[in-house]
Amino acid sequence: MFITNVAILVLAGFVGYAVISKVPNTLHTPLMSGTNAIHGIVVLGGIIVLGLGENLSVFDKGLLVIAIIFGTINVVGGFLVTDRMLEMFKSKPAPPKQDDEEQA
């Protein structure tokens, strides 16, 4: 069972890398926003399981807390990256023009 799970994890990593490496830069921001929404659902699910799980061991609770922390970091980082990328598309304000008197 363990070998099967590790094999699935490794194959999922290869497939994920192959898919993401072929995404053009113009699609990165919409994909990042979608990923943030998915990770938000994962974090919410982890919080619900942690709160309602009556038969969880200390080890299971620790893993859930770590997963929630990493998921939260991923969501916040994703929103920061998305915001930074969207800033690149905004027009920059024109510098104020100087009068002829100020230049002399």
C-alpha cells in the first residue's frame, strides 16, 4: 500500500510539472487565482476536519495543523504574486511637468 501511494505521488509530481511547464506566461495570473481558490477550500476543509475530528490522534492533529499552515502560506503567497503581476498591467502616472521658471 505504501509503495502504491508513493508511486502515485511521484507520478502526480511528474504530470503536474509537465502540465505547468507548458502554460504560457499570459495564462499564469488566471491559473494562480484558480489555484488560490482551490487552496482556500483545502485550508477550510482542514480546519473543519481538525475541529470536528473526535477520533484524531495527536500525530493526525499535528499533520493537520502543518497542512493548514502550509496551505495558508500558499494562498497568501499566491495572492501576493497575483497582485504583483496585475500591477504590471496598470499604467504608470505621468511625471509632473516642470514650468520654464523652475528649470532656469
